[in-house]
Amino acid sequence: MKRRDFIKAATAGAAGVGASMIGLEAVAQTLEPRVVAPSDEIVVGVIGPGSRGQSLMRRMLRVPGVRIGALCDVYAPRLTEGREITGEDTPVFDDYRRMLDEAADLDAVLVATPPGLHAAHMTASLDRGLHVYGEKIMGFTLDDCDAIVAAAQWSGKWFQIGHQYRYAPWYREALERIKEGEIGTVTHIFGYWHRNYNWRRPLPDPTLERFINWRLYRDTSAGLLAELGSHHIDIANWVFDEIPESVMGSGSVMFYQDGRNVNDNVQAIFKYPGGGTFVFSSLIGNHLVGYQINIYGTGGTVALTLQDGAFYYEPARANSAVPEELMERGVNTSASLSTEGDMPYRGPGLDIQTSEADADPNLLAVASFFDSIRENKRPYADEIIGWNSAVPVALGNMAIRSTSHVPFADHVSAPRVNVGRGE
Amino acid sequence: MLAGLLPAWAAVSLVWAAPDSLYYEARPAMGTTVEVYLYAAGAGRAEALFEAAFDEVERIEAAFSTYRPTSELSRINTYADATPVTTDPEVFALIDHALAYSRSTDGAFDITVGRLMKAWGFFRGQGRYPSREELLEARKKTGWAYVTLDSTARTVRFGKMGLQLDVGAIGKGYAIDQVARLLRAQGVEAALIGTGQSSYYAVGAPPGEAGWPVRVPAPFDHAQTLSTVYLRDAALSTSGNYEKFFELEGKQYCHIMDPRTGRPVEGMVQVTVIAPNAADSDALATSVFVLGIDAGATLLDEQAGTAALLVTGPKAQARVVSLGWPEEIAEGIQ
């Protein structure tokens, strides 16, 4: 589907992705009645019902005709919590292979485990003939990323990556207008995700440190570049319509010297083949700038946040509309140096208005996934979109750890440049 | 916000000697301030616990806030008058629980009361007297009996146009309960969680103490204490007519609506309820405030582990009424 068609469908709440994306059954029934027969119930198994998994489960249960049919986790309290969310005695498993073997009624699997386990869980689910909603980052290593793409394509089942901002109405509106040239040529994107929070989860028992706080250790976590930065990388890929060709980076443990070996601040600069640059910064010891993506073009800027977005425009240059009386009154002279021109712009922008601005991107993303299954339609954020952000994360971390400049061509032979962006 | 309902122990907390230390954090959330006091072994653990606690508050606010257009409740409000809206079990259960209160109070508790609140100017405002037309229009769009739940399909449907759900009178308590659950699951044995000083839930008790002391202020002079409750594994909520009100021609109109009449409740000044959990103490405080003494007493009789302390007005004839109140009540206080 062309992006423009996608937006129109979403705006109208009409057929396809749009219908269940926006208002779910409400819009579907008011604008395009669609009877969902009992046989159309989609049963989902969940591998990893931790905090992120639980959040997605709640969203999935807001979609008509979806049931959570199995839960799998090696940490028993998560299974109890998962059953509280489903409100049922959902069958539980402590081994994903058993869940895939024994839960015969599954149609799809949600994988929300730590990223080092994604490849095993996602490929096994696809191999079993199940559709997969996979949390980002898609793969932990380059090989993992390739294996998941291969499994998705071999299985003939749909894979959707958890880049929910691809489904956020204000992002889609911004991208549509950027592609139409509203801010000229985009040259730079600066993305921030700053927090003041040590990223440490409480432990009911100190022996569970590695288990619960897997984000803090390199053998289980790809760090801030993955957990936070991959969303920004995905947006940069979307804007530039390609994937990076090289990356340099830096990072350190600066704020929290508590035994972790995952950086609590990272900075990475991605260069794109067309000349564009994406600069990412994440630090978790200062909250001031929060989450921002500023997309800079020759004619203006788009500033996106987790809740909204706005357009800003550069002043006109070489303005020929000079008032005629200028020659009569002349110009003023003064000894003072004005700093005004170099002050940051602090005025308002032109807010992005969308007809469904009230939609929750996570809900839209999972609803679209179920539409893909029901209507046998490729997900918008598919395995290629997943690969395109996961590989830059892996190479970005290589650059950060080696403090070197990493050309992608040295490490990946077939970057998916021209496919899979929903074009 | 109830400025007078303060944890009485705050100033003397250092006296308690315990292996764990007492930590405190407050953050703005749910249109008020959420505060958490807890005992933990070290600031690092306390920090992680606070983060998890406030994440939970944020999760619940993101689902239930009517101030957020992206919330699940806002989605229901947008679509449920056109078609049944499927929602997740948690959201469904809280709406179901609220409607059960509507049934048991014959509509004195009503989560569709938002339109009336707006008509009386209490939505983000301090209140005003509505015109007859405004009131009529608001009453047309109010009524818990027009909310239909289908527990099999897990759907919410409105039976008349313009209905809006607002779980503010039970949702803050629910959030407190969920935070308490989370802290317990993390092994916390003593904590006090509060919202805007109007509701508290106590997990256990401070080491060596009978409970977490919570002071119920005298409604006309918050510096005076009407009663002090030692809360342990229980919740307490207070509703007062002094939280938000306006005066017109010498008469005071408070922000607590009687959905049955479409007008602010008159004659009740302050109601404090103790219950096993904060969702119930929250809902009961509002219900009893609207129902009054006799019907309120009947309602509390139906629910184990509840008690209430009421102050009726007006000020000149203020009367303190105990409905099974377990603690000492100061005499001669107004």
C-alpha cells in the first residue's frame, strides 16, 4: 500500500489497515460492517509476559476477536501476572518449545523476551507456522537478524516488529508532508531520549539481579541504543528512505557506578548514503530534553514527541519585497551587537493535526497486526523494517564499544535498502 | 485536595529505629499528587521501588484518564454510543465494579456524572450556577443505567448519546491498591500510598507500630484533629465539601454531585471511610457523602471491614456521626 493510501485509509477508517487501526470495531461497524465469525478468533501465545509483554497483551485484548491462549515465561510470577491480565486460567508454560508444541489452537505469538532470546523464540514460532508480533530490537546479533528475516520469509507467515510509532497518526502525517517537500530536503535528524531514572528494576530477591535487570548487562542487553534508540533509527530510516552506511559512537557508565556494564549514556552518529545524518543521544541521568526527534530540512523543521508534533519553517532568504520608502528613510546604525539571531527559537510551531490524533500507537500497531492476519496482508512494519533498525543498533554498539568508525559494508552484505518501508 | 488530612507521624519518623529506613517520594499524577512512603534497605532499593510504583500509577492513568485523549476510557467514550467497544479485562472490571456501586446506591454513585460536573463548572474550574438549559442538557447525557456491559464479549455500550464515563471517584483508589499490590509482590512490608491526601492505603505498619497514623482533620479548622486512625493493611478515603465549591447568595455549592437530583449535595460536610481497599474506600466516601447518614449506614453494613466518620452541616449545627468508627473521636471539635 502506498503511504498516501495508508493515510487515507486510516483517516477515513475505511477498508484494510485503517478500519481496525483507528476505532477498531466501532469504526469498522459504523463505516464498513464486517462480521467477525467465531472462527475468526485469533488466539495468541505470549513468550515473555514481562512489563512490555503485559502492556501489549492489554492492547491485544482491546481488539475484538482476540484471545490470549497461552503464556510462557521461566519466571513464574510473570505467569500469574499474565493470567490476571487475561482474566482466565490461561495455560502456562515454562518452556517456549513446549508451548509451541502443546498449545494447538494458537494463530500467532507475541515475543517480548530480552533481545538475546528473540531469534530463538521468533524463528521457532515462525517455523511452527505462526504469525509473530516481535518486540524490538528484532535481533540481538547480525546473524540473529538474518535468521529472523529468513524464517519469516520461508514460513509464509506475517512478522510485525514492535515499532509502534510507524502507526502513530502524527508521525504518519509528518512523514507524508516531509515527503511532499514541506520542509525542503531533510539533511539532519537529531534524536534524543533522555531520562532521569537508573533503569534498575526492584528485585524481590537479590539473586534475581541478572534475571530481572537484564537491561544492565551486555550479554543480555544491547543497551540504550536498542531499547530507546531503535525507535529513532527506524524513524530516521523512514525519513531518509534508506538505511545508514556507517556509524560512529561513544558511551560510558557515567551516572550509575553500580556494577552494570551497559552504558548509561550513549551518542551515535549515523551517516546515510544520500548524505543525510542522524545523531542520537540517550542519557538516563538528566531528564531536561526528554524524548524528541527533530527533523531538520532546508526549509524547516519537524519536531516529534511521544504525544504530538509540530512544523517550524525557516525564514525566507533573498527577500525581494523591500519597502520602497527604505531609500528615503535609510537604515539605522548602532554600536550594539545583537545576539537575537542566534537565540534558539522559542515561539510556537504549527501543530500537526490529525483526525485520529487521539489514538494510542500501541493499540493501532497490534490492531493492524491482527488485520494483517485476517486479511492476509503484509504488515506495514514487517521483518525488513525490523532488520533495518536492528542492524544499525548492532553496528552502532560495535562503534561505541570500539570507539571506531564502522562502515556497514564491512559487516553486512545485503542491506535491505529498497524494500519494505510500506511504500 | 484535602489540605488537612496529613500523616501525623511525618514529623516524628526519625524516632523509629528499624533495620530498614523510611523513604518518601511524591510526584504529580492523576491530576493530584501521588505520595509513597516505604521502608527499604537502602536508597538504591527504594529508588527502584519508587520507579516501579510510579510506573504503575502512570500505566493506570494512561488507561483511565479522561484528560488524555489516548486513554482506553477516552476511546470507550468516543465510540460506545455507536457500537459495543471491546476492552481489556482490567478496564472492564473497574467499570463493572463502579456500576455495581451505582446499583447498590440506587444511583448515588454514578461514573456518568461528568456532564453534570461540567455543567456546574467543576471540570478544571471552581464551579458556577448553570442555566436551566445547561442542566437539562447535562441530565440528558447522564445515567449509569444506560451503560450496558457484556461480560462474555467484554464490551461496553452506551444506551444514549453523549454519555461519558469518568472513573475519578474510584480510579485513584484503584491505582493506590495496584501500587500496594506491586510493592507487596516486591517484598515490601511497610508502605503508605496516598493520592492528594484524600485516599491512603497502608501496607503493613511501620516497624514496632500498630499502624500508619493518619489524622482526620476537623472540617472547619484543619489544624484540629477529629480523629487519628492507625491504618494497617486497610484504606481510608475522605470526601469534603471544602475541596471545591462556590458560594451564591450566601449558599454554598460543593463539587460533589447528587446524580439523582443533578445538583450538588447539601448538608454533608465531610465523610471519611475505612475499607479493606482504596478503590472501595474511595467509592464509599463519595457514596456515603451523597446518601447521607441512614442510607450510608445501610450501605456500609453490607460491606465487611468498613466504617465511617461523618460531619454534617451547616457549620452552626455541625454534627459528628460515627458509623462503626474504630478510633477515638475528639469532642467539641468543629
